[in-house]
Amino acid sequence: MSKEHVDMNKPVIEMRNIVKRFGDFVANDGINLTVHKGEIHAILGENGAGKSTLMNQLYGLLKPTSGDILVGGKKIVMNNPKDAIDAGIGMVHQHFMLVQPFTVTENIVLGMEPRKGVVLDMATARKNVVEISERYGLSIDPDAKIEDISVGMQQRVEILKALYRGADILILDEPTSSLTPQEIVELIEIMHNLTADGKSIILITHKLKEIKESADFCTIIRAGKYIDTVDVDTVDENDLASMMVGRKVTFTVDKPPLEPGPVILHVENLHGKDYRGVEILKGLNLEVHAGEIVGIAGIDGNGQTELVEILTGLRQGTEGEVTVKGVSVFNKSPYFGFTHGVSSIPADRQKHGLVLDFSIEDNLILQNYHKEPFSLNHILYRPSIQKHAKASMKNFDIRPSDDEKRPAGTLSGGNQQKVIIAREVQNDKDLLIAVNPTRGLDVGAIEYVHKYIVEQRNKGKAVLLVSFELDEIMSLSDVIDVIFDGRIVSTIPGGEANENELGLLMAGGKKA
């Protein structure tokens, strides 16, 4: 990519020898970062390496224990986000800072609402939001409530919120984690347009391909320490992965051939409505066999959310049949599905996957707390709960690994995801429904997750994989079902799929 717009003589951000301690834990240990005007600068590191902690200090959410922050060459103390905003810095968080009952428009303009006299002018606000969303190709429903829209749409709202405020320096924390391949291409184009206008972008991402496609420079952090800053054009994805985790990373998935067993999940003529009452599932048919991974490939909004929520008991379908090992779970409760063989990794880990105020050890037994060995005579038995948590944290590389009583909400996003995966895999059910299971994970953690998903398949479990990562769908799936307009429109053997063909089918096209 061209770097002609990058002016190396104008650093807009300098973070010098930043140290951040939480008690005895050192999250950032002498980190340096320099970002220049018109530059896309990626921050790369494993889950829990300290990337978000570093950026939260730049945005005023945390104060450094020691070290200096300079903006435009001037030392600034960031006491709160207002100080950062006043300095021209905006941040899109990985975990959304949105008011759930408010509309998309209300969230985007919150605190900067246009007025007519003393009255809020929401008509103008809505008009401005629509104009910005159309200008940047981030299509949203300005009147929808946040609590009713998908994770992907909430991510777009956060991006639009930052753009609405017109910051000169944008911090994007995993901005593409829920976007489709087409949307990612559009976002990268948007970022390049912004930097061409002189804005600077700090991009936190685990996606090495996106770093190569978008970033000018990349700073690597490992275990809270600064490793290196590299010109992205001079390294490949393997170099970046090795610097990040300190070892060679395998990108291929070892998946031995396996003859599928009997049908575990059977879905026939499934109909369902979205939050607006509009029919979005229109007679969907689907089967998943034992010892098989079936991947659902599709652009967000074609019925994936409704399908998963009906299968897991979070939403009522209007018509159809859903059975697990011959037992109907259609329109039954989530607990009924769980007791009849359904385990799930949800799309929104914080909303549906964890109780954030509960400890790691309690989150690991949410569905089984009342059973032995976790409960004796209807009383929680802490020694067994603690033993289970310690083993799970070790086996699934949940960090930090020495405090199972830590609230799950204090973990990094990737480590929260590992807690959910550890729990659901160890539930040992006949059907595992995995929705964007590697969202926000680094390449080392993705290795672990893929290993455990394939392990479930190899044990004869049925796996339904719903993911917006086409690479993940193609590498893991034995069978790929393409969803479009509420129906499965094509079924392709996993080994025969390619990204171009899938992209065409996902958009409603026909096979060549």
C-alpha cells in the first residue's frame, strides 16, 4: 500500500515509557508508542497483553502509574475521556459503550445533540446520522433501539459515534470483529480516506490480514512489554504472529477425515420473525450429523441471529420443526434445550455468555452449579468448584491464570471468550452451536479454539458453526450451508468452497 500521505516528521501521539500497575499486576511495563499524522498504526498483541489498557490511558479512562503522554508534541494529563476528546482523540471500544434502551440516533449524538433554542432537535440529529452513515457506507436503522440490534450493528453505531464527533485521532479497538468480509473492505477504504484527509488511526486488531491490508506501521506488545515497531510492508503474517506470541503459529487446521454419523440436529421449514415482527426466516431447512461441522456462511442480517436464538430457546419461531436426536426443542426453554443435548457459544459474550459480576469459577459452572461435585446437599461445594476452575483456566489458557475468583468482567474480551468456550466444551453435549467463536481472539488463542471445536467433532459431536470469518468457515467446516434471505440457498462440501464463490452466493448470486 502507498504511504505517500504519511508525514514522518509530525508525531501526533507519543506515549513514553508507560507503566500501568493494578496492585502487584503490571499490565503495561515501559511501553513506547509514536503515531504520526495521516498514519494507520496497528497495535498487536495476545489477549491480555495490555493493548486495551494502553489505549484506555490515552483516552483518559485510566491514568498511567508512570510515563508521559504527548499530543501534538505537548505533554497532556488525561484525567478523563473529556480531556482526550478535547485533545482531538476519539475511541471505539471493543465492548460497547451504548445505552441499550436508546435508539441508534440517540446514542450517536448523545452529549452533542443539535438544538432549536432549548429544545433537542432530533429530526436534524437523525438527518445528520443518516448522512454520515451513507457517506461512510455504514448502513444502519437510525430509529432502532440498541437492545434490539445485532452485535455487528452495534459495532457500526460505535464507529459512527466516533466519526460524528470528528476526532482527528481515532482509536479503533477490534472494529471489524463482527463485520462481514465486504464490510471490512469498506471500513479499510474508509480508514484510508480518513488518513488521506490528515486524520490518524490507531487500530487494535488480532487480524493479521487486516494489518497487512490497512496499516502503515505496527507496534507489537507481549505480556505487557514492548517488543518492536515494524513497517508493515517489510513483514509477513507469519512474522507478525511469531513476534506476538513468541513462537511459531500454525494457521492450518488439522482435521482428519471422518464419516458422519446419524442426524443430531434436524431443522425443517423453519419460519421466524425479527425484533420488528418482520418475517426473516422463510422455510429454512438444515441438518447436522454426529461427527460433522456444518458452517453457516452469510452476510449479517439474513437470519443467522434468529436461527441461533430459536435453536437455543431465546426466541420463538412461528412455524417449523427443530429436533435434537429426535426430541423436539422447538419453542422450548433454553434449559430444556441444554438438558436435551444443546450447548452454545453465543454471539454476544457479555449479554448472553457471562454474568460479568460473577467470578470466573462461578461462570464456569453456570448450568451445572446444582449438580455434584459442585453442589452437595443443595449447597455449593467450593473446593470442587475451585479445582474445576483452576484446571479449566490452565487447559484453556485463561489469563491471568492465578485468580479464579476474579470477576469475569475484569478479563480481556478474548479471555472472557475462553471462559465461555471452556464451559460449553466441557458440558459435553451432543450439539455445540458456536457463533463467531473466535471473535476478538489473537491467532494463538484461535489455534486453541479451533482445536477444541475440531476435537468435539472428532468425538462424534455435531457442531453448527455460524461465523462471519470466511477463512474460519472454510477451514473448519465439513459442509458449508449458505444462508440468504432467510433460507439455505446452497450446500457445498467444505473442501470445495472458495471465497469468491461463497461471496457471490452470500449476496444472492448463483453458482457458476
